Amino acid sequence: MNTTVQLPPTPEYCLFWFWTDWWPLCMTKAEWSSWAQALFSVLAIAAAVGVAYVQHRQGLRQQRELEKAARARVLAAHIATAEAMMEELQNATSCLDAEDQTKREIAVAICDHVKSELTFFNSLKVEGFPSGEAVKAVREIALLVDAWASWLPTAVFDYEEPGLDYSASLDAQISTLRRSVG
């Protein structure tokens, strides 16, 4: 005699209590756990992609900020060097009025020193400057300093007024650089 024991039907749990007779919302515990696992797996993947995206964006933002700070430092170096060269050339120009030959020789020595500073100034990078105006100002400063430093030694021996107010022109270009920093 073969006796089969009939088990009670597996209880179903419904998502909404008012739709108890609609079959897609009523499932067994195993079915509910399968659906929950599928749903939360998709959410976990989406969260992982979202976290990676946010971290990537933050990394790009930090990199841009570091590049901006580096450009600001290079611009500050350009400004400081240009101001130092201008001050030295102004001092050298003031020595031209002196009758003392030693002061005139000092003016020539200052010009040589400024030419070496100009080499440093020209070696600073201008790529990635915030504007073409800043790059143009750097090139103008280099040309003005070179012209001024070239004019001074000849003026030591036979003084003649320069055709250009070097100091005012340099000051204007340095102001242009300052504007592009801030």
C-alpha cells in the first residue's frame, strides 16, 4: 500500500494586501528572495559604477586645481623676475647720470646680470597659461628687457635718450600678467 501524504500548499506572500488574488504580486518565500536578490544585485552594480564615476570626477577636479596652482606659481615667478629685472635696469639707468666712471661700469655689470636673469625668465614655461594675453605679456617683457639691457651699455659712453619709456612699458606688461593670475 502506497500512501501519499499530501502536503499543504506552500504559503504565498503578497506584495500589496489589497491585490491578494493577482498572481504576479503573490509569491512564495523562495520566489521573493530570488527577486530581492536580483533587484539588489542590480542596485549594487549601479552603486559601484556611481562611486567609480564620482571618484573619477573628483580626481579630474583635483588635477585641474593642481594644474591651476602650478600655472599661478609659474606666473608669480614670471612677475617676480620681471619686477626684479625692471628694478635693476632702473638702478642701472640712474647710474648713467653720474659722472663717476665706476657707477657707469656698475650699470654695465647690472645689464650683464639682467641678461642672465632674462635667460632664466625665458626658460620658464608659458604653456597652459590662462590666456593668450599672459603669453603675449611674457614675450613683450622679454623683448623690452632685452632692448633696455642692450641699450644701456651703449648709453654709458654716449648718453642719448631711449626712443621708448622702457619702465612704463614693462610696468604695463607686468600689470597684464597680474590680471591673468587673479
